[in-house]
Amino acid sequence: MPSYTYRAEWSPQYGEYEARCLEFSGWLKRGPTAAQAIETLEREITDEMADRIANGLKPPPSLTDRHYSGTFVVRASPDLHGRLSAEAAEQGVSLNQWAITKLAGRLPSLDDLF
């Protein structure tokens, strides 16, 4: 059985936590705690998987079980490309390394460079 990816967040609108499974878009369960919302959703997904397997259907692939190349292309405006290149030069790192640290939401450290 695949290892699926679950997320829960507080919903001020409903006054409960909402759990989602990233591999099953549109599925949502609510609960008084994040753990309870996820547990309820996990049970439903497990039941759904059993039904699919019993009917000869393949389960959706898990995000965490996939193999990623580590490469993806990002398109940007020429202005943004220039600004990021200048920022990278100011930090003394490559544009690639600067983009990685920006995407990760942190400042670069020496460990990132080697």
C-alpha cells in the first residue's frame, strides 16, 4: 500500500481542522484536532484503496514514493532574472544556489555551497 501525504490546517470558517490527502485531490475531512481529522481521512482512503484493489484498479502513486530528478525549469521575466542574478552575485553564490535558498525560504550557509 502506498504511503500517502496528509496535511491538516485550522479552518476558522468551520472551527475545526481540515485534513487533506495530496494524492487524492478533493478529499477532505474535518475534526476537532489535526490528528483526528487525518486519522478519519486515512481510514477513508484505506477503505477506498481496498475497493480499488478489489476492482482491479491501480492506486494513485504516492508523492513520497516517487523518484525525483532534482531538476525542474523555472521561467521568469527578464527583469526578475536580472535581479536574482545580481542578488546571487552579491552573495557570492551561483544563480542556481541562490534560487534554491530562496525556494527553501532560508538564507544560504557555507554548507549549501559544498
